[in-house]
Amino acid sequence: MTSIAIIGGTGKLGAAMARRLAKAGRQIIIGSRSADSAERTAAELAHGATGLTNVAAAATGDIVIVTVPFAAQEATLAEIAPHVIGKIVVDTTVPLMPPKVMRVQLPPEGSAAQRAQRILGPDANLVSAFHNVAAHKLATDADIGCDVLIFGDDKEARSKVVALAREMGLRGLHGGALANAAASEAMTSVLIFINKTYQVDGAGLIITGPLTHADG
Ligand SMILES: NC(=O)c1ccc[n+]([C@@H]2O[C@H](COP(=O)([O-])OP(=O)(O)OC[C@H]3O[C@@H](n4cnc5c(N)ncnc54)[C@H](OP(=O)(O)O)[C@@H]3O)[C@@H](O)[C@H]2O)c1
């Protein structure tokens, strides 16, 4: 069974993803800056999850999911880079720059995904996804009913993340090249604006129309 390390897995999105994947039968490794915090979160999760430092988690997991704030993205990815060579790395970073989180502010690279690529280099198989899912909804067993757009230059890697989304009870859809992640990252600020304007509890995205061709 492919194991999944979640870097920053003590946080809102990471713990929620870990919980759904663990319930689906995945072996989960929670990563944190603090091994103690990671072990605590893993113990709460049960399902045989383990907790390690971010570096040890990245070195141990077969697939590595990164769920840290934008401000921590560069340092965290630089730290794990030597340990993810040849692995699928799923970056979930949205480039939110408080306090103006309702305004689209993409980084100079074009997107947080492309920034991740610059930091990790070509040897990690980078996929970017889950930008538009509200963590507090993912933390429940509710049917969220939203779509997850999945970006990456390697179609096979994208397909594996589409499958992970399905295990989490979400519909994963291929969104194309890694550079396209800019659209989904930017949409998060729009969704936060919609949440505030229309008093929505975690607005999400649904692609309409019958989708008949599943190859992405
Ligand atoms: N929350 C959502 O609904 C949501 C939805 C879609 C995408 N995202 C994206 O997912 C990522 C994580 O979001 P989140 O809401 O889960 O974040 P969070 O709970 O604030 O933080 C996640 C984890 O990151 C680590 N961290 C925090 N500050 C750090 C720093 N300065 N340096 C290194 N590590 C740090 C912490 O782990 P340790 O202290 O254990 O190291 C923390 O538990 C973000 O990029 C966000 O944009 C979030």
C-alpha cells in the first residue's frame, strides 16, 4: 500500500486530508516541525498513523502532500527537497497574503505551484491541487459536493491525485499543466470574497456539464 506523508499535517487542511485518507485505508505519516506535535496529531487520527518531523515524513512517504501556509512554503519545500526526488509531491499552497486574502496576489513565478517547482527542481513529480476545498468541511464526514481541480505536467501523476481525491469523497478533475494552477489558486481569493459577501460557509467549485472523457 502506497503511504502518504502530509507535511504540515498538524494543520487545518492537512489533518482533514489525513483523516479522510486514513479512513479510506491509506497509511498516513503526519509531518510537523515538531515530532511531538506530529505524534500527537497521528495519535488523534488513529488508523495506525505515525508522526515524524517534516523531513523524516517526506523521506518516508511514497507520496508527499504539502499543506503549509504560503509564508512557510519556500522554507518547507527547500527542507524536504532532497527527500522527494522521484516522488509525487502534491502542493496545496494558495498564495494568500494577509490581510488582503480576498484579493488575488499571485507570486512573481506566476503561481505558488510554479514557485514550488522552482524550489523542488525537476526531480520531484509536482502536482498542485485542493486549492478550493474548505478544510473545515473536509474535516467532517459530510458530502462536500465540490470538485477538485488537479494540475501537473505529468498526466500519470495527476491521475494518481485524481484517485486520491476520490478516496477523500471528492471529484478530482484534470486541470491541465502545472502553470494552470494559477487559475485555481486565484479562485480561492474569489471564493473567500463570495463567502463574506453572501455569507457562505465555505463556497466551492463545481464544473457543470456531463464529463464523458476521463483521460484528462
Ligand atoms: N484551510 C483551508 O481551508 C485551505 C483550503 C485549501 C488550501 N489551503 C492551503 O493549504 C495550506 C495549509 O493551510 P491550513 O489552513 O491547513 O494552514 P495552517 O493550519 O495555518 O498551517 C498548517 C501547518 O503548517 C505549519 N506551519 C505554520 N506556520 C509555519 C511556518 N511559519 N513555517 C513552517 N510551518 C508552518 C504548522 O505545522 P507545525 O507547527 O506542526 O509545523 C501548521 O499546522 C495553505 O497553503 C492554504 O492556502 C487551505
